[in-house]
Amino acid sequence: MKDNNGAMNSLGTFLQIEMGKFNKLLKAMSTSLDELQRAIKGTIVMSAQLDAMYQALIFQRVPDVWSNVGYLSLKPLGSWIKDFTQRMEFMSRWIEHGPPDAFWMSAFFFPQGYMTAALQMYARNTMIAIDTLDFRTEVLAITPEEVVSSPKQVPSSSSSSFSAPPLTGVQGVYFYGSFVEGARWDTKSGSLEESHVGETHVYMPVIWLDPIVKDDNYGREPGMYNCPFYKVPLPPARHN
């Protein structure tokens, strides 16, 4: 993942950092499981840490020795393992086959770093200062399986001498894996609607992160909703 000058691009750097974190987690899992097996057999002493890990596994909790170096998650052990395997498969495909047309945002330790890397790539390509940029989001009426290419840039039609240079390559990124609570996305109307009865959360279609230059009206356009975005579901509110 290098640019035209042979340097590692921002998403490539982000991938390296993420894989370093995954490898650290894998090492912690492998080492602790090996030590626990030996402790159960009686070949080493069952330390307090190993005993806590054993109790966590029995009660379907993620052991602290894993979660301390892992990503933020509220899943029980069984779901956590399934999720971890899917994350590793996604990252392995990225390494082996190059960046995907749509990224699984939920796979990352640090999603903010992914968004920053995508913005840096656009800034370097267009020679626009990154601190003047932000993302405009657009919910698309497609699923991850229906994505056939990454978002492409459209050449600027402005004739002003101060306009940005003609755009080439990729403009922004597609991502998936988010869901909405307390509402649902209606693909026909392209808007948020009331949830159906019995729905606790609804998965969102593919979302386009489109880089734009911020101006005085940024974030205050009619019809724009600044939606909060969380890594994990919020716990239920407590009422006295």
C-alpha cells in the first residue's frame, strides 16, 4: 500500500498499527491459554491471574488478560470469539488482497485512526490542508456485498483560479458494520424512521465518508443531523 512516490500511504500505516495490536492480543491469548493448560495439568503453579482467567472462561466472560490488550467490546465470550475470528479474517484479506472497496469499521481497534488515515490520503492527493477538511456522510442504498468499487473522485467543474486541482483516484471511503438504536434507516425514503415493534437495533447500509472542505455553514446546513457515533452500544439508562 504505497503511493506514487513509493512511500507508505496513510491507510497502509494504519493497517500496520492495527496488526501490531492484533498480534499483541494473539500473543496474550496463546501464552495465557498455554499456561492455563499447564496449570490444570499441575506442571506449573496456578497463579491468581490464571485462576481468574479460569473462572472467567467458566462463566463465559472474556478474561482480563485478553481484554486488557484487546479492543473495546461488551460481548460474552462465545460471541467475542466469533467476532474476533471475523475481524482477523477481514484483516487477513486486506493484507493478502489489498484494501477492500468497503471497509468493516467494526473490525478496528481504533476506528478514529482509520477515518483520519482516509482523510490524510485525500488531503495529500488534493494538496488541501487536512485541518480544513472533514467528512460528509451519505447513507447508500446498498449492502456490503453489492459494493463493486471504491468511491471515485469527480473532476472539479469550477473555473476559478483558486479552485482545487482536478481530482483523480479515490474520494473518501465506504464503510459498513454500524447500526442504529431507537430508530431505523428507510432505504426508500433515505431517512431515519420510527423503529418497527420489537426492533432493538437495525443494521445500517453502506455509508460513504466523503471528504469536504469546511466553511462557515459547516454542520448547520438545513436537513443535516449530527448523529452521535459510538464504538459499542450504550448501556441501558438507570432510573431511580
